[in-house]
Amino acid sequence: MGRTAQSVSRFFSRRKKKQNDWAFPEELCRRFTLAEISAATQCFDQTLFIGKGAFGTVYKGRIKVDGDEDRIDVVAIKRFSEDSIQGMPAFRAEVQLLCQLRHHNLIPLIGFCEANGERIIVYDYMPNGKLSDYLFHPSNIKNKDPFPLTWKQRLKICIGVARAIHYLHAGVKHAIINRNVSCHSILLDHNLVPKLSSFGLSKMGPPALSNALIKMNSNLTGTFGYVDPEYLDSGNVTEKSDVYSFGVVLLEVLCAKSILILSNERPDSGEIFPDLIDPFLKGKVAPDCLKKFMNITVRCLRRTGAERPTMGEVQVELECALELQESADAVKQLKELGTSASTSLAPPLPAHDMEDYTYENISFSEINETFCILVRFI
């Protein structure tokens, strides 16, 4: 970790140099020729188009593995737009950062290409696409299961993303603020393991172990609906800005709707929750797990950063929520199978076949209040 942390610090400091004088650790990052990229994408054939983002267009490609000519990997290739004002600094920031960071829940970088005015980044291909598609646009998902993401699948995805953000905040020498946490920047591999992506807007702060709040003046940027309102007011970005954005992700995971849609659907009076919870999840989330999850969400969405938890605390609380769900499901399965824990050899019932949980004893007042405050800033 020491070598990686030193490299991150060193290469971020070099960003102050001329744009044509930048460095990268060649032993950690492969530099592709434009010819290799053109061959991999069949000259950026539209049949290989995956999607379009703020900085450019993403294509599916096939790249020969360096040092093994017999092996060809499927990759994702992001081609930065030539007319993007932030394209060059975002491109170089992402390359310099991702080629040096290693975490199970960060998007793996394979290499990049900078030639003839082209700026291109090559990543591992994530066959299950974006979390936002699973939640908001299920028709975009090919070969999807007959059911949407289960509650435990969603919890595990949230836990993985929390671990990635905690690593950025506390796992490297100088803490890194992603500034672009959203359901659109969370990609899913073939096992639905989440990978946080989009590091072009990332900022580096003081030493992660200093326990000092990262506070930096920054041009206002980020994904609409996910941006920390305190950041909007002050122009100062902190690690708690990522916590706020992640709180919006948690809310969307629970409701399976974007924050923009949720803000338009809020009723003028009366109860908001549990009516806004994803209908597929109603009755499937154990009451104690739901209370824990909602408590985490509310705390992440506090108005000021000082009131929000750290990402380490969020990670632990989400892991606890998963344990509560698994424990409640195990008890329910035993009851419904009519057996005891010591003698049951029957396979567990699928969650969607179990009797529904009820929420009569849960108060939704705090999350309703938080939600009403939240949507005022959308």
C-alpha cells in the first residue's frame, strides 16, 4: 500500500505541470496505440456502442492481452469527446488515479491511449452494466432474471460500494473524494459484484490518517440530484459530500426510482413511506433490517457534513442490516417449513415464495421528514 499511496500523491502533485508534461507509472498501466484501439472497436463501430456519458462514448471491444497473443479479453473502451472542456483534465486524472489504486470494488483499469487528439481509456468489461439500468430501466438489461434484483442482492451491492468509498477516504495515504457517486457510476460484473467508476472529477485531500475534515474550494460539479447541498452552498467539497451522494443511492436502491422521479411523485400531504418503496420489495424486507437501512439512509442525507457518518460507519451498518435480513429469513424459513434448525435438511425457500413481512410497528416519520427536506434541493 505504501508504494501505491506514494505514487498517488506524487502524480496528483504533478497535475500542476504543463498539460503536455504529465507522467504515469508505466509498470502499472498499459499504453495502447490508436491502431490497437481501432482494431479492438472495429473503428468505433456503432454496433459495439455501449453508452454515452458526460465526457464521452463507451464501446465494447476485444483486446489482445499484453504478453499473451493467444488470449483476447473483452473490454470497455471510453472515447473522450473532443469538444469536452473538462475532458483533458478528467482523462488524465482518471488514468493517473485508477492505474495505481487496487480494490475489489473499483473499476479495474487496463490502459489508455493518447494520440492524434484522441483520449481513450480501457477498462475491464462489466457485462451487467450500470446499477441504474437494473433499478430504473430494466428493459435495458439483456438476459435478466425473471425477477428484479432481490433485496439481499441490493444490500450486497451497497456494501461493496461503501467499501470502495471507504477505501478512497481512508485506505490510501491522501484521501480521495470521488465527487461523482451515483447509481449511474456503479457498474456490475458477471456476478453482480459492484465496481465504482467515473473518477474524472476526483479530488485529493490531506493525509487520510490525519482525522481532519477534507475541505477544499472546488468548481461546482457532479450529477444533478446527488450533489451535497452543503457543497452547493459553500463551494467546499468534503469527504462527507460522497456520503451524501451515497445516501441518495441508498434511497434509490430502496425505491427503484431515480431521485428526480421520486421528487416529482411526492404527495402534498400524508404518508410518503412505505408507499414509495419498490413494490417488488414490499413485504420482502425484514422489519429490523428495514429500520436499520432507513436509519443509515437518513443519517447520510443530513443537511450538514458534520451530522453525517463516515463511510466506514456506513459500511459497518449496512453489513449489520444484511445480517438482520439473513437472520430474519432463516427464522421465517424454519417456521414455514415446520422444522427445527437442528433437523432441517430441506433447501431454503426462495425469498419471493416466503410469506410477507409486515411493518405495523415501524415509524416512517423520520425518513418522511428527511425525504421532504431532500427533494426541496432537487
